[in-house]
Amino acid sequence: MLVRIEQLDSGTWAPFLEAPISLLVLGKTGCEACKIWAKTLSNQMDEIASEVRVGTLLLDAPGLAHFKIAHPWIALVDVLPFNALYINGERVAEWAGGSIERLQKELNGRA
């Protein structure tokens, strides 16, 4: 079963981050590593944690000024894809790159 990855935008990122458990994946248009990571997540997330909402946000998409103002740490992101794990609206972990093992470790540490 494939996990549906939500494509977030200026109107959807805020409620997405308030979910009980959400994984925000930051990327940019044309980022091949981001596309590979999204495909990996889509194929393997149901085996890891079906209750996790997964969403991607393209940092070069228009209309994200409010997101970037609300989350100034975004300016420090220099490696993509970049992951941020949120629980009930609070960012509890973050890491660069695509690693199922790292995601499992972070989720297991929060259980």
C-alpha cells in the first residue's frame, strides 16, 4: 500500500503541522534527492507508522512568506531534503537527508 504524501502550500501547511504526528519534508523543485525520498516514504511509511501524516513543502514555491516568517529556522536549512517531525504542533526532531532508519529512530523515541 502506498502512503499518500500531501503537497502542502500556503493554505495547508499550518493545519498540517497541528496534526497529532506529522512529518514535514522540505524540498525544492528539481531536487532529485527530494523526489527519491518522497518515493521511498510513499512506499515504506505504512510499514513504519500509519498514523503519521507526511507532507512536502517546496521552498521555492510562491506564497510561502508566512511559513518562512513563522518558522525562521528554515533559513538555516542548507541540505535537502530536510525533515521536521512535529507532534501536536511542536517540532520535536529534525534532520537532513532521506533515511528510513533515522525516521524510525525518531518515531520510536517518541512512542
